[in-house]
Amino acid sequence: MRAHGGRLEALLSRVGRRRGESLEAALARAVDLDALSHVEQLETRVLRDGTLATAYLGLVRADIDLPGAWRPASGPWDADDGELVAAAQARLRAKLSYTNLGFALAPEVFTISELREVYVAALGHDVSATNLQRVLLRRGAIERVDGRRAPGRTGGRPAALFHFSARRVEVTDEFAALRPPR
């Protein structure tokens, strides 16, 4: 999955496992693992056609180009694919609330506005940029870096730049939950 153009996108690949082949080797045939910033096994299930499928949640940073047939995570999908994409979205949304997993979707260096776009796409609801910055700084998930992003066409102040403190998944608040506004 990736946050691209203000929306969450999914890339599905179906690869049959060869005799004696590990799941990791089959996964590596399906997608460029070096392009993924995070990957985890999601689930194994029997599909409607009777085949066994092992699904992975792989995340790609916004500034990485990974070729493939990317589609909006919101669909439309066939029944099996739709259930797998929904499970991946649910896992991603849950982990964004209590970990620093945003690093796997955000560019290496970003403004808070750019990070907000990533979170909005991944969570599927609006997020306050001010609150996002406050929470992630308080948790130690992001840090300010030198430099500023030049103002856009509409002007304004140059934006401060940030990066994630760690490029691996860390629990930042085990009791947190990011929920949609009521």
C-alpha cells in the first residue's frame, strides 16, 4: 500500500508458490522487496476458489516509485481481494495509532502538511495538522531537521522540515487510538 495523490492505493500480486519454496522467496518474486519500507505477513486464508493465499501488508514511501497496477484501496475489488485489502487497511490504521509506522508511507523528509496528507489517505478521515505534529513530537516519533521547504504558488511562510526518528516499527503509545471525528 502507498499514500499517493491524497488517497490510499493497493497493489495486489498473485504468485503461486513453487515446490519447496519459502513464503519469503515467493513474495520476492511478486514484488521488489527492496522498495518496501515495511512488510509483514497479514493472514493466510482459503479463497472462494479453494486455493490457499498468504497475504502480506507491504508499505511503500510516497517518494519511492514502485511500478505496478496500483488501484485505489477503496475499490472496486472482487470479493476475495476486497476482503484482503480491507484487512490490510484495518491493520495499517490500527498500527498508525500506537506506533511510528507513518515512516513507512511518508517521504524521508517532509513538512507537517505533507505528513498530514499521508495520514488522511491512510486513515480515511481528516486529521488536524497541529494535533498530528503535537502528538508525534510528544511521542518522540518525529524530529525537526535543518532547512525549510520553499512556499508554494499561493505563498505563505517556508515550512519546517521533519523526519521520523526511527525507520523501524516502534510502539510509541500502547494505549493510543486514532479515531475518526464524530
